[in-house]
Amino acid sequence: MTAESTQSDSAASRAPESTRPTGLLDVLNVGALVLDVDGRIVFWTPQAQELIGYTAEEALGKYAARLIIHPEHMQAVTELFADVLATGRSWAGAFPIRHKDGSTRLMEFRNMRLLDDLGDVYALGIAADHTLLQRVETDLALCEQLINQSPIGLALMDPDLRYLMVNPALSRIDGIPAEDHVGRHLRETLPFPDVDTVESALRQVLTTGTPLLDQYHVGRPPADPDHEHAWSLSFYRLEDPGGRVLGAAASVVDVTERHRAAAEADRARRRLALVASASTRVGTTLEVEQTARELADIAAPELADVVAVDVLDSVLACRRKRRPDNGPEFFRALALKASHPTVALRAADPPGDLATYEGDRLVTLCVHTGRPVLVRHVGEGDLPRIARDAEGTALLAQAGVHSYLAVPLIAHGEVLGALDLKRTRNPLPFDDDDVVLAGELATRAAVAIDNARWFQSVRNTAVTLQRSLLPEHPPHLSGLEVASRYQPAQATSEVGGDWYDVIPLADDRTALVVGDVMGNGIDAAATMGRLRTATCAYADLDLDPGEVLQHLDKITCDLEHYIVTCIYAVYDPRSRRIRIANAGHMPPALVRSGTSPVTPVLLDLPSGAPLGVGGVPFETTTVELDVGDLLVLYTDGLVETRLHPIDDRLNVLLSFLDEPSRPLEEICDLLLYGLRNSDDHDDVALLIARAQ
């Protein structure tokens, strides 16, 4: 045995010194020695040499007690040695030994009896540095406690990504008992929809050794399948001290609360942005239909997949609303919008249609109570109360409507209609926050709709009044062909006081009048009617045009702060002359038919002061009119804009009069189409006369 030990030590001494430790025993540097029954050393490992200092040549054959035990411990060691050999009981504990260099070192010993095949008895001693062993034990205990008590989920996996161990935290995270993980693949337990990506990333870590940290993943764990959770994953490769790949470690941190807080914060930001956007995008015009479309555009798809805006028909008619009861309601559909193609659109009323909804319908309940109606989860029994009829119910079911919200449109305490919202593609049901947001959007839109419907009502009244005051063309005028147009202001401005008149006079003469009452609305239209009546009366007196304007000036001075521009002209077909007087009005355009090339011009008339200034005389100018000549009278709304100089606009007017032989009706349309814009703020009166 001694020879074998010596040979082993020789072989060990020839081993390369650069060999790296590959296991825990190597890390602990556990040494071994064997003693015969006399206490002589018969086996001595290289690790024993590192621990105690003696080489195999120095130790083998020596009495161990004398070599490494202090004299004061000799008796205790001798008794312990005899007991192990006699009884076979092992002994373990820490014991001080004497190092070759003379120092005393505390060693952790394990002693036991050995028998060889001949029946000879030996004593085996296994030793390790007590301090190193204690540190390793402490580290292992600490690691075990950290792993078991950590709130972070931890897992160890072999190179095939099968679980070797998981801690309790990971078991709580994925809802699978720890023992059920062992032997299973990673993909069998991870609740992530992108598990292929996770597994690929982990294999890359195994290949490269580069850790992958803080990977964000979202999924629904088996323990809570109805709610979305979020985790932060990190992966590391595990190696032994020799560099051999043992597998991988994964840490999983549950960041669901942070994920939900971030999602809620993002949702709040988007909602604030939506409200801010609504303040600028809804109510840009005083048109009811346009405002409803703007509301639908802002609500889809941010708030709902299908959006409808319906207003009570009595509201649009500006009729007094009766007290709500349980009866049906008549709704006028104003807007309809879907975020994606869906058959739910066929279940809704097309914009412009009038529909009746019975008292048991949810939208009717909404306008009757003036409160939102929320159905978080739409069931089969709810669809008939949402749709207008059975066909609509079937279409909504086919579209997959799963959540419904109706919010009243309320302005100045009056319920105008409802904002109708449905979700089909968005998987989340409407919640209380959606009710608040929808109410905010509906309130803003309702005020704009209310303003628009009253504006349209007043404007329609004014337009009706003004049109009723404008003349019908006489069936026949001697020596004169006339055409006229009146066009109210576009966009948001009210109707004004522009007018024209064609008045047959004695001796086949004709009076032509175009005027503009400064201001707008019903008052301006009413003032225009009074001046037109007065003009007709003075025209019958056969007065000079300048004198007619003087009389109108006196009348206007009595009409509280009104200023009026006017052109009054009288054409005599026998003399082919027209006499014209101007009270601060835009100059007429004259087109001579006999010139080549045709050169339209503005008549150079004394402009005079507007009517209502008072005390200013008006001059009369006489102009020759040949057959085919055109005279164009108009109000400033035809040419004035906020962006262009008036001289440039007058030149544009003349450019449209280069073909005087066109039909007069066509010339009227050409001027209005070429000079007017959709947002012009003033109305227009246009009168064109051609000498015959």
C-alpha cells in the first residue's frame, strides 16, 4: 500500500500545475491520508501536502501524531485513533494541526476505519481547511436562503433547457408547483405568446455566454388567465470552475404593477390628448352635420370601433321638447364611423335618415334619463335593446359587438341626442373611465351642435326673409335683358342686407338697383326691405337718379346707425342711354360688344357718400349703351376678400367678362363660381343687364 501511495504521489507530482479545479472538492482542496494500526502514514495525497506542508516523501512511514499533532493534544488524538480502529465509529470535527512551517492551523477532519481485502485495518483521515469550509458552508446556506426566500423567480436548467430546480417565487409566478417543473421544457411552463423568441434568446446565451438582461414580456399565466401580467426576464450561462457548460439560470421579476401603472399613465395621456384634440377638431364650423362627423372621427378608433351620432328630430326642428316619457323617440342620424370594415355599419341608420326607436331601446333610455347607459359585456338579451329591429340585432351579433355605451348630448340643460359607441375588435369592455371620457367629448360636441342648430335656424329665417323681399323679374322689359343672383354668405357668417331690384317705369324705361346694408342678420334684411320699398316708391316719381339717392339718404339717416351703399340707374331704350348715380358703392363693370378685342372696364363714376351719412349731394352720370353692351352691377361680397387687394380682385372680375355674347345666366354662374370661396364671409347681390 505504501508503494502504491508513493506511485500515486509521484504521478500527482507530475500532473500539470495549470490544471484548473473542476468541482467542489477541488475548490475545498480536500486532502486525504491513511494510517496503519500503528499510526504510521501509508497514504498521502497532494492535497494533504498543500494543507499540511509535508511532501509524500517526508510524510510516508512517519508516525502521524508526532508529525502533525502538538504535544498537548497527543493523548486525546491517540485515544481517538484507538477508538476509531476498535469500534469502527467515525469521527468528525475541527482539530488544530501543526503545519510544516511551525504554524498551527485549524482543520476540519472526517476519520473512519478501513478494511482491505486481506482483513487488515487502516484509518482514513479526510481534511479540509476549516475556515475555507466554513465560508463555503455559509455561502451555500446564504444562497439557499436567498433562492428560497427571494421574491424573484429563479430557475436552473440543463443544456436542453429542462428544469433542474425552481424556487418558490417562480412557482408562485407561473402557478405551477416547483416539483412539476423538474424535467419539463421551458416552453411547457412559460405563459408568453412569444415563447419561441424567449427560447431562442436563451439558447444564444448558452452558446455565447453573454448574459441577456431585463427582457420585457407580457402574458396571461395559468393562475390568472383573465388578466395580463408582465415580467422582466434575465438569462445567464452556468459553468463549472473548469469552464464546462452546466446549463442556464433564469431570473423572472414580476413587474405587473409597474406595467399596469405605466399602461394606465399612458392611457391617461392618450385620453388627455384626445380631449385636447377634440377641443380643436370638434365644432370648427357652425354646421350640425359637420360637427357630428368631427365627433365621430375623434371617437373612432380611440374610444370605440363603431360610432354613431344621433340627434332628436325635434331638436333639429328647434321645437320645444316635450317632457320625456316611456314612448318612442325620433332620431335623425347625423354621423356614422367605423375603425374597420364591419357589418355593424349596416345595422346603423345612414346619416340623414330618420329612425324611430321604441322606449325600451337603450339609446331612448339614454335621452329620456339624460344619463349614460353602459353594458360592459353585451349578451344575447342586450342586442335587441341596442338595435332598431331584428335585422339589426342579427348584424350586431355577426359583427361581434361585445360592449356598448351610449352617452347623452346635453347642452344648456337640454338633451339633444346621443353618442352611440360599440366595441367589436377592441377586446376590452367599456369601463368607468371610458364613460367619463365619452361624456367629456359628448359635452363639447353638444355645445357646438346646439350653437350650430340655432345658428342655422336664425340663418334660414334671415335667408327666407331676404329672399322673400327680393323681386321677381318682370316678364318683359323693353330693350333690356337682365339676369340676377343672390347668394348668402358661406361658412359661419349670417345673412346680410344685400339686394337688387328691377323696376319697370313709364315710357318703357327700367330702373336697375343694387344695394348693400352694412351689417348682417334679420335686422339688416328688414332694413333692406324698407329701403327697397322706398326705392320703388321714389322710382315711380320719375326723379333723377341722384335725387332718388338723396331721398333714400334721408330715410337711412332715420334708421339708427345703418350705413348703406347703393347704385341707382335708369335705362331708356329709345335714347339708348343709362343714367347712373352712386352712393359709395363698388363701380359697375361695362363691356362693349362692338370692340375688338373685347375690353371690359369699370365705369368711372363719382363715388358719392354712402346712404345714412346725410347732407351729401349725389351726381348723375349718363352712359351710352349700344346693342349687346353689358352692364354688371354687384355688391362688394363678390370681389372683396381678406387676403387680396381690391384692385387685383376687380381685375379678376373683368377677366371673366371677355365674352359678352354668352347667355346672361351663364355669366352669373361664371362670376359666382370664379370669384366666390366656400368660406366667404359676406353675401352677394349680382345684377347683369344687356342692351337689346
